[in-house]
Amino acid sequence: TNKNPTDNCSPVKQDILEPAPEERVLQSGSPAEDTANERLGLGCCQVNEKHLVLLRDGRTLIGFLRSIDQFANLVLHQTVERIHVGKKYGDIPRGIFVVRGENVVLLGEIDLEKESDTPLQQVSIEEILEEQRVEQQTKLEAEKLKVQALKDRGLSIPRADTLDEY
């Protein structure tokens, strides 16, 4: 006969269905949060504090850390993308940002007392985007000159877009 394998199972107790300690929502400064941070090797990372995240593609995010797991997957709240060009910077509001852990290069807590003590000048979004475009154009032209100089000498380098990311 075709018997369902679960027919012989006893009913599941309700207390077994409670989330595991590491799956519970962590409150800032709670013993559960401290234990989870120690277990994950994240002694510096406090939930609900302002953090800077450097991503693999070079972008910089600043926001309030709301969640982090053992893979360094992050949820940031009130996030801004900070763009640096020379001695200037601009912040683009991004809102809630979910970051996959494999894209995180650096994660650090921001000292709110020292945050305003920066030698950099904050400019408008439009101005920083224009400065970034000019900087990227300058780099592209310099790269073209370098490739041409190597080509004139009989050397060639594969283009970056044809190489694997890893």
C-alpha cells in the first residue's frame, strides 16, 4: 500500500516552531545582539548605528545598519550613496538598501561626533555627478593613450571588459 511517510509522525510541538536565537530580531545593545555579533566575528557592527559600506564595484554607501547575517548580507536604512571626487563629495539619497554579502568589501561604524570633521567639501548632487563624469572621461582618455603607446611598441593588453570578474 502507498503510505504517507508522515502518517507515523507525532504532532509537532508549538515551542519547536519558535525561531532559533540567531533568527530573532536583534535589539540594539541586547545580550542576544552581542552574542550574535561575537559568533559572526562582527564585534564592531552594532545594529541601529550609522555605518559606511564599501562595495566591490567601488560604490560607497552610508546608512543605518538594520540587519546583518553570517554571510554579511546587510539591510541599510536611510542610505545615501556617497561619491568622492578630489576634495569634494556628494550624497545621493537611496532609502532602504539590501546588500548581498559577497559585494561587501568593507563595513565600518561611523563615529557621529567625528563625522562632521572632514576636510572634504560637500557639493550638490548635480555638481558631483558632473565632476565624476569629467574624472571618468579623463581616465578613459589616459587609458586610450596608454594602450596606443603600448600598441606602437608591439604590445597589447586585453581589454578589461573581456576578462572574467574573478
